[in-house]
Amino acid sequence: MSQKMEKFNQERVIEEFESITKEPGRAQREILRKILEENSNAEYLQKLGLGGRTDPESFKECVPLVTHADLDPYIQRIADGETKPILTGKCITTISLSSGTTQGKPKFVPFNDELKRSTMQIFQTSFAFRNREFPIGNGKALQFIYSSKQFKTNGGLIGNTATTNIYRSEEFKNTMRAIHSQCCSPDEVIFGPDFNQSLYCHLLCGLIYWDEVQFIASTFAHSIVYAFRTFEHIWEELCTDIREGVLSSRVTVPSIRTAVSELLKPNPELADSISKRCLGLTNWCSVIPELWPNAKYIYGIMTGSMEPYLMKLRHYAGSLPLMSADYGSSEGWIGANVNPRLPPESVTYAVLPDIGYFEFIPIREKLEEQQLVNTLSANLYTELEPVGLTEVKVGEEYEIIITNLAGLYRYRLGDVVKVAGFHNSTPELQFVCRKNLVLNINIDKNTEKDLQLAVEAASKLIADEKLEVIDFTSHVDLTTDPGHYVIFLELSGEASEEILRRCCNCLDQSFLDAGYVGSRKVKAIGPLELSVVQRGTFQKIMDNSVKQGAAVSQFKTPRCVGASHSMILQILVSNVVESYFSTAFGCT
């Protein structure tokens, strides 16, 4: 397999993708047949009474829709060392950890060679389309990627985050070499035990190879923004290292220090050039193209909870294109970005019909405001029967269900997507939101996207004082009667009381969900609370996540902090410096 990867053929990859997407129905039937045949002896499937049948009709009739909670007992048995076929025909030997953003703690997810292969397929497909539009030559990528701590389950299985499982594989390294996307940093930096030391060395290695860097990337946009916020404070120290050829004493991990020291040679000319360029910048605008003039684009996941970082990322990127990476999760991949010229806010993902079996639950539109106000217990989203990949309709929203080769059958991913169009006959999806990440007290249902839009509106007021929102999250406070929303904001500096009061009202008025507006008017939901937290609060949240075993490259700020995020809520509350209550719907 590695030899095949070394001979990457861009046009052939595109041709294969074009061919498979012309008949997605056939591809779906074939992948379902393969999944059910290869795992026919698995305990889970055997007890459902399929009796060897592999057609979609029998599959849907016999196999129920499930959430992670339904499969968790089976996964736990695998993690505890049971070697008989439980979810898959072949034994699972590796476990992935999800990011834990939604439920407050990571989930165990089965990982096998099939998921590894599908990852390489996605990487190659999106690269082929990306490289056709923005060709790169032989060079390197400044990639801010980090591994998590490897652990063993009770049964002796190796456990990592999904990204670390990929980074450690030879297939990944071969693929990166084949598509000229090798990381500037040695493996010792990527797999280093200290995030801050690894970040420092990623930046240093990127500067050492400044003229070879073809693009800048990370798993999530947040990691890139965080890296350059850090760069603003440590660039002079990095220049000193390059000038003298001696690595900073802040890097103490022996393996990292040895590997990076081998790359570092005294280069006063480069240090002077970097210093001159940095001093010539205005508020760090366009720092990336200024320091890496041969970079063609910036690449990473930029949708969903990453969208709030786009403004700052564009500030650093200048005119460099931002490209959103492919669509998937710890549970498996779904689609590739084959339209790389689309901005992140409009990006679509063409579903690969041979990578897994997909179903879609249609989501009915919300009721009108007056209906909501008159409804004591409204179910805003009425669930309908799932439809197949070729049955979805343009403009409609759906919840995704995946079935893959790693033991997940009719698994509710929890993502809501919109069908933006079709590539040949396979749907192109736009990510809308996480279905269960909603602010809800009465008959209101405000999604992550609704929260983001509200914060964006308030950010414009903050900008009047030349400040910016560093990060944000929300919480539903039910300890008051009636309950109310709490929005936590971390700002780049101190804002006036007048601006913060206006921001508070702006946030309250920006939630346009009919259930929220109606409930606020009749006082079924209390005034929104704006809580400003001190600088560094969200850094503490990330540090806490890493301490619990998460990888920085997989970290996502939870946008709705619930009961399952007790430690995060504790960090937020203990760092509040100012609080304001909205007067947008009358006196508090």
C-alpha cells in the first residue's frame, strides 16, 4: 500500500472520484454489502436477525438507529479485552477517543485499518482537487499538529485520539510524502509530551524552513490562531535561537531538544530578516505571507465551532486563501472538499459514497412564533423516517446516520447538515450545527450557529473600542426562576461599562429564534446575563482538557457548557470579573 501512495497520481484520483460519484446508489449498496459480509459473525449483527442478508431494505428493517450510549456497553467489552467478534468480524485492537466537546468527556470509539484507509482516501481526494487549483511543488507544510498521550485500556488495547492514531501510522507519513505535505517539524515535536514546547518548536522549525513552506495547516482553525497569538509574544526569542543557533532553555524535553537542535544552525541573516519583517507589520496583519512568502493557502477545519476564529485567522493570513478541511469525526469520514475556492463560510463537502453507508433523517422546519408561544411543550424538530444518500433534496436539512467498517451501524452522528447541491449524483453537504448543542429553557431552541451570530453582532460594538472577542461560550442557568442564558466572553482588553451593557442587550436581541423571543416577551425566560471573564480563562479551559488526556489538535471550545462540563463551568465562574443583565425586553 505504501508503494501505491508514493506514486500519487492526481488525475487518476480525480477520475476515480468522478466515476464513483456518478453512481452513488450502486456504491452505497456495495459498501453496505461489504460491511455486512465482513462482519456477519459479529455478535451485535447476529442477534438482530439479518440472517446473512445484505440489502438496504433488510438492513433498515432489522438494525435500529443508535446513539453512542446504545453501543457503549459493546465498546466497553472490547476495551476490557474480550477477543471474540462483538461489533466487527475482526478484533478491534485500537481505541480512539473523541474530543469530548459535546458530552463533557471523551467517548471510546473503535478504530481499525479500514478507518485508516478511508482517511488516506479522503486526504488524497481533497488534495487532488486542491492541488489542481493551487499547485504546490516539492516543499514542506507548517503544520500545528500534536499527539495525545497514548494509554492502554483495561484489556490492553492501545488508546489515542483519532488524530493521533492517524499521525502515528506509516500510511499517513507515506501519504504526506507523496503529496509533498511533510511537516516542517520532526516527529519528536509532534509526539512531544509538552504542548507549549511543541508549539514553540513548530514555529521555530517553520521559520528555519521559511522558503520551503508551501502551506500552513492544523486540524482546527483554533490551533492556527492560537499559534500566532503565541507568536506575537515569543517572536524575539525565536529570532535569538536562529541568530545564535542555540535552542531556548524553555525547551526541556530531551527528545524534542535533541531533534530540533540538529536542525538549528547559527543564521544571523535569517534572524535579522525575520525581525525586520515583524517590526514592519501593523498589529500583526498578514504576518503569515510576510514570513512564508511561498505559502499558497491555509488549511484546517473552519466550520461549526471554528467559524468564530475566521476573522482573526484572516487578519494573520492577509490575502492567502483559507480552505476548510474535509468533513468527518472520530467515528468516521463523510465527505471531501472538492471545491477549494469556496470560502469557509460557504464550503461544501461531497460525500464519498464508497467510504461508508449513509442515511439522513429529514428535519422539519420550526413552527411559527405565535404557535410556539401558544405551545406549552413544543417539539421543534419532528423526526421523520431516514432516507438514503440518493434521496436527499437540495435545500433540506438532515441529521446524518453512518454505518462504517469499524463496527458502527446506523449510528446517529448528531450533526445537522444542509444539502447545497450535487457533485455528479452525490450530495454536497454544508455543516449546519450539532443537533444536541442547543440552548433550551422553555420552547426555545438556539443552536451553536445562533450563538455565534449573536456574539458576532456584539463583537461589532466591542470593535468600536478597538477590542476583540478572544473566545466565548454559553450556559443555561436554571438556578434562577425563570431560567436564563449566560454568555461568557473573554476580551482582548478592558471595555467600558456602557459598551458592555450595550453588548449584553445586543446579545439578547440577536437570538432570533421564535421560541426564545416569545418566551422573553412573556417572561418565561429571564434576562440574558453577560459575564466577562479575565484574560487567559479559555487557555485554562484548554489546559484542563489536555490534562484530562485530550490532544490540543483535537481541542474545541464547548459552545454550550452544561452539567456534564462541571469543571469547565467552575473555571468560567471563578474567573468572571464583570456581569451584566439585559434590559432589552423590559426592566430586569
